[in-house]
Amino acid sequence: MAEVAKATGLPEEDIRLGVLDLVGHGLVDESKSLGPSGAFWPKTGLFVEFDQYFLDFSPKQDAIAIANWLVNEKIERIEVKNLAKQFSDWPPRRLNSVLNYLDGAKLVQPFKASASGPWVMVQLRVTDHTRRFVRDHS
């Protein structure tokens, strides 16, 4: 926390309270080590929540676009590398934010592996939740 305080110029107490708020909302995790380590790290939800404010896209709006495409093309399962080809103008950060949105909202069934390259999952499966999401946002 001291490093974040130094980098931002904010008092360490404000950083600690901010981290406490983010932990409470499930957006970051804190170290569970014995003693006060002050270590914390982001969870995927942090990016899904804040990308729309700091980057030039909305994970939810992009999720609607991807879900619509999947349902309209009658795709049941797709490798993410092939999905990325359909949205080739989106960098990995943008597509990953969308994939995390879909996963976090339980709108797709993700298939994850440690060697998934730049993507947060290898494949995804369309579910009835995906279809309802499309219906509700069309």
C-alpha cells in the first residue's frame, strides 16, 4: 500500500480505506499472510467495473455485441482465438474485459487453461443465459 500511496501522492490511510472498499466489493484481494504485508492485487472484476471509465469502451456494451453475434450466428461453442478474429480491431485487453464480464455475470460457460495465450479463456460455450441476455438487450 505504501507503494501505491507514493505513486499516487495520496495518504497511505486513504489507500488502506480504498482497498478495504474494493475488497468489500470483491474487486481486489488482500494478502492473508501473517503480519501486516499491505499487499493486494486486482481481481478480474476490477477491470470489468472500471475499464469503461478509463478506456474507450464499455465491457457491457461489448458483451451485448459479442453475445448477439454468437446467438445470431447460432454458435454453441467457440475457441476464443476464433472469436478474436471476428472482432479483430479489438486488442486483447478489450476482448478480455468482455470475456470477464460474460464469465462474471454467468452468461457463458468458460473453458480456461494456463496456456490460453493472451486470452483469459480458451473457449466459451453459449448457454440459455447467453440467449436470455441477448433477448433482454435487443
